[in-house]
Amino acid sequence: MRTAHLIRHVKAVDELGNIIEVKMWRLLKPATDKPHGYKYSLVYIVHGERVIGYDNAEGKGDHRHYENRELPYSFINLRQLAQDFYHDVERFRRGDEL
């Protein structure tokens, strides 16, 4: 039984050889830990290690990863989610503190 519909999947390698992958699904039925009705996973991988990640894994709710830290994330909408993720990727690439 299908529980979600994939609405976006992008996987790319940047000019430095790092991987950016974005997956977003619309849930067919909102879940307690996903009241906004979306499931998502956005990652930036450098040398095989996730350095930035935004997701709402089962039972964990909306959160983000900065290297080894996990912090809550206030989901507004998919557009803002993507903007926040790409902004953090750019900050990381510039060497700014996250």
C-alpha cells in the first residue's frame, strides 16, 4: 500500500565532487509526526560523509543535521525548506559557522 507520492527528487554532484540530494513526498494521509503532510530528506555529502541534512525521519519530527549536531527545524513549507537547506550548503562551502 502506497503511503506517499514522490513530488521531487534531485541528485547532483557539484563542481567540488560533493553530492546534493533532495527528496520530497506528499503523504496520502498526514501523520502525527508530520502534521504538515510532507516527508522529506535533503542532504549534502562531502567526501562520503553527510555534513548537512534536513529530514523528518519516522518518529523524530522535523530536524536538521550540521555535521555531528542534530537540531530541531521549524517547517513552514517546501519552498522555505529548500531555501534553508541550500543557504546552509552555501554557508558551509564558504566556511561559515553553522
